[in-house]
Amino acid sequence: QMQLVESGGGRVQPGGSLRLSCAASGFSLDYYAIAWFRQAPGKEREGVSCISSWGGTTVYTDSVRGRFTTSRDNAKNTVYLQMNSLKPEDTAVYSCAAGQKLPCYDTNWSVRTVSGYYEMDYWGKGTPVTVSS
């Protein structure tokens, strides 16, 4: 079965850190760009980060740049999202998605993926992150 599975979510105090993992099974991530998205209650899904298939390009939404880092280990078929200096407004369900045709270099990649302009091949079910004291 081809799927993406996220893990690593949880509850953390403001200023804390979490590392999310996105593991693929049934297929290789080698040729897929991976994007992380989040959706807070009552809000639209937004793109958080995007990493190209071999990791040469990484981009972040403004609200997380400098605090979040995405990386990938193709040997482990896994992509990571390291989240530091977490804020209450980071609370959301975080999902990863894989797309062979997702161009991370497109400055509008997030909006175009959420709208369906860029079709993603696989989506994970998400892992919840709660930042609260």
C-alpha cells in the first residue's frame, strides 16, 4: 500500500521544539518534492515548507522562516520538519504531501497546491501539534 505517514506531533509549551517525520511506504520518495501543510481549526490549509526531490531547494512560508527547517533522508524514505521556537499560532494539524510535478521554486507553490493547480500524488493524514502553556 502506497502511503505517507506523519509522526512526531504532540503538545509543547511556547518556545519549545518538535520534529515531525513523514515516512513513505510502498514507493520511493526519490523523485518527489515534499511539502508540509498545516490547517488550524476554522482556517484554510496553508503550505509551510517545500523541499525538492533531492533537497536542493527548500522554501518556507514567511511565518515559519528561521524557525522551521525541512530536510530529507532519501535512504530512509523520510522527510522531516524540525520546528523550533514554537508559538501558539503554530497550533494545527500538520500534513505532508508528495508531488512529482511540484515546483518548490514557484513562489506561489502553496496557494497553487491548495487550490489544486498543482496536483499532489500522495497525502498523509496528518499529525496534530498543539502549542500551549
